Amino acid sequence: PVVHYLEERGYLLIIINPLISYKARGSSLRKVKTDAIDAYLLCELFYKEELEPYKKRGVQLLNLRNLTRQHENITGVMIQTKLQFQAVLEQVFPEYKGVFGDLYSVVSLLTLSEDILKASEEAMTARIFELCKSRSIKWANEKAIQLKAAAARNPFEK
């Protein structure tokens, strides 16, 4: 609202990143903080730096900025969820990590829902091959063997 008000009245605006003004204030030997000193330091900053006038952002740029922030938030939530999943998996089935190259692949996650100890090696091979058609039956069999061995070594099963 302040920027809009000043723009309507034709004022030239220069918006300074607070980090830049904070660093400029930190370079001073005196650590006194008053409004007059802050204003003086901002004026010095105006003359020392090549500050550009404020440009009104387009709707597309603002939408892109918002989308980028949303992506960053979602990525953070995803990373946090993966870390929590890994912590639980290490408590319940520590031997599972390393059986599949990608712990979070569809094949890996859906294989976890199976009762690995009770299922036969052939059934596990068939299930893994069904979930990952891009790999060979030999690969599926190797993973089934590794999975059965990991389940047998699981200390929590005993």
C-alpha cells in the first residue's frame, strides 16, 4: 500500500534490500542505533551504491515468484517426509536399505507392503517383475533373493 500510494503521486522509489542496509550499518565503527543515524547511513548507501529505481513487477513475475516459493515449500515437506520415513524404516526393517537402488521407487515402496518372510521366492520375483517391467526377470529374481535374505537378517523379526 505504501509503494502504491507513493507511485500514484509520482515519487521515485528505491527499495533497498534489508540485508544490504544491515551490512552497511555493520561496517560503521559505532554501534549506535537511532533513526537519524539510520537515515544518514541510508543516504550514504544511496551515494555509494548504484541503486536502481523501483520497477513495478508484472503479474507473471509475481506469479512465478509465488510458484517458486510454493515449489520450495513442497520440496521441503517432501524431504522432511522422506527423512521421517527413513527413520521409521531403520527402526522396523534396518536391513531393507540397500536392496533397491532407489529406496523411494514405486517398486521399492510397493514391495514393502508385501509379507516378505511368508511369500515364496518365486512369488516375490513375480511381484517385483510385475511392478518393474523395464527390468529383466533375472534382476527381479536377484532382488527377491536379496529381499528374502534381508528379511531373514532383520533383528526385529526375532
